[in-house]
Amino acid sequence: MKFRRSRAAKRGRIEIIPMIDVMFFLLATFMLASLAMQRLDAVKVNLPSGHAQQMSVDGPPTLTVDRSNGIFVNREPVRLDEVEPAMRRALRPDHDVIVAADDAAGHGVVVRAMLAARRAGAEHFLVAVHRE
């Protein structure tokens, strides 16, 4: 009499559905992490157009003058007499400052803010433009 085995030999299978779930989770995680790295701390201004090189994410502090001649240092509103101490706190060892002035901002206000930043120790000014 011939007995059959109670369990037939099964070939091993690789289940890919859990691997797909893990890959989608990693994709979503990296997408959220890359969105969190975006620099979204700038004040909205209408920049003039021009050709310029792309700046790194960890760039110098920003001196912004908006349409109503409001002055901001790294998105913090300051008065003209407060620009110098605010720039002293924000300046990095390279002493560069990005100037982002609205097209409609008064030229005199921008120049006075830049002079206050110069007194704080800024050596080079990088003018922000809208890339064409």
C-alpha cells in the first residue's frame, strides 16, 4: 500500500506585495523630507528680471525691502534704525548679504538699508532677481 505524503513539497515564493508597500512608504517619506528642505522663509516681492547663478539653500542672510518700503532681515520686520543690530546677529563669516528689493520699492530706502548692513559688517551684496 502506497501512502501519500500529508504535505506535498511546495516551492518557496517571494512575496513582493510587502516590498512594494515598503517602497511606497520610503518614497512618501523622501518626498516629504525634500519638501521640508525648501526655503520658504522669504517675503513675497516682485523681483526684477535678470540672469544669475542659483544660490545654495544654506545661503547668506536676506535683506528685503517690499513694495510699501517695509524692511525685513531674514523675514523679520525691522525699522531702518534696527537693520544694523539685526544684521550683526544674522551675518555669517563670509559677510555676504542677499538684497531682495521689490520693483516698486523706493531706491533711497534700499540704499539706506544696504548702508546700515554695511555698517554691521556686510562686505558683499548679492542682488536677488527673478530668473528668466
